[in-house]
Amino acid sequence: MTKCNILSTLLFNSLLLVCVPGFAQAAFEAPEPQPVSFALANLNSFPDYLTESTSGRWCLHVAASRLYGMPEIQPFGFWAGGNALGGGLRLRGYGLNSGTYQETSQGLEYRRFVNSAIEVGLEAQTNQIAIEKYGSAWAGQVNGRLRWTVPNRFTVAFTWINATGSSIGTGNYPLPGRLVLGGRIDPQKNLALFLEVEKTSRYDLSTRIGAGFMLLRDITLLGGFQSDPNLAALGVSALIGKVRAIASYQYHSELGFSQCYGIGLIF
């Protein structure tokens, strides 16, 4: 499939989503511009493990990406989070604007440990889509997370995206649903390894492997591979005082390179 066909399909499906009954796909499929996850081949179970290592301190991040080298597909986003209300809070936002087509989502997540090993999280998310001269639509959904950690050994994480099975548009077209099971192990203090499998509501099983290696105290190298679709990813994170900068890249054998850049402030 060519780059032009990808964009045409995205816009055509979006028109169907709002206006036309029939078999259309929801448009919320592009990876969010989260540079750590991006560098780990779209890892969902541990989307920002570098920030999580700041022990609950509040952080604010902004990021933007360009998918497959196409200026028409440049998602942008932000997220902020830290300890609050006896647990952890995270607020995030995402957007994509190609002129005649706009897509946004916002989410608020609360996480809390139920005991020393198990953490649960619940996120309320809203999604909006608008197409010039055709109108707009919005829908809400709920996402859930569960993590089980054995200290100094491993962590297992389960994520359910769109647990409510929400749909959008006058034709009630289903938003993407995802079931994700992932694991993390740290064989060395400066090395984190990840393995993840994901089943979506409309695609085959995907497998991801990733690694983060702390080359120096403030520099971390990231890399990963995803199957179905096959892509490889690389990234580097640099911490300068309270500022973290991350550059991430992905390569798809048919669609080419994608890039994602982010900067964050740790309070």
C-alpha cells in the first residue's frame, strides 16, 4: 500500500465514520506520539517506564511525530502525571490535524496499589473526530490496567483499551479495542527487557520485544521490534538536570521511516 493510499483510506474511513452507514473502520489507529513507547515499537504495557522511575514526582511532557514521512500525518500530544490522592494521576491529550480532518482524544487515569505487589488503574477517555463540511462526532471509553510486581525479579502488566466497547458516529462504528499482556525483567541495574503480545478487535496478534539500556547515568538507549505489522524502532533519551529529551525512530519495510520527538520537565 502506498503512502497516498494510506492517507486516502484514513480520510475515506473517517467520512464513513461520521456520515455513511456501512462497514467502516474507526480512525483512532495511529500510535500516539509517546517517544519512549515509540522507541520500544509501540509498547503499551509500560508506555513510559523512564518517567515511572522518578518515584512519583510530577512530570510534564510534550511530543510530536511524523508517520511514514508524510506531512499530512503528524500527531502531537502531551501528558502530565505524578502522585496524588493516595495513588498516581495522569492526564494526557492527543491530536491529529490534516486541515480538513481533525482527531483528538483526552484521558484521565488514576492508579493505586491494592497491596505491595498489585497496582490497578482506570482511565476515562473521550474521543472526537471532525471533518470539514461533513460534521463531527465524539464518544467516551474506559481503559483499565493491572500490574503485578515481584520486587527485584519481574513485572507482569495487563492492559484493556476500550473495555466499554464504545463506538462513534451516527453508524455506531466501533472504536479500536485492545487486549495487551506484557512483561518486564531487569537482568541488570542498567538494563530493562520487555515482551508483549496484543490482540486488537480487528487485527491479528502482534508481538513486541524491547530493551532499554542505560549507557551512562543520564543517557538511555532504546530499541524494539514489532510483528504484524513488522517494524523496527530505535531511540535515545537524555536527562539534563530536570529536563528529559527523547528522539525516537521507526522503520517499516514498505512505508518507510517515522519519527517522534519529545521533551519533558520533572518537578
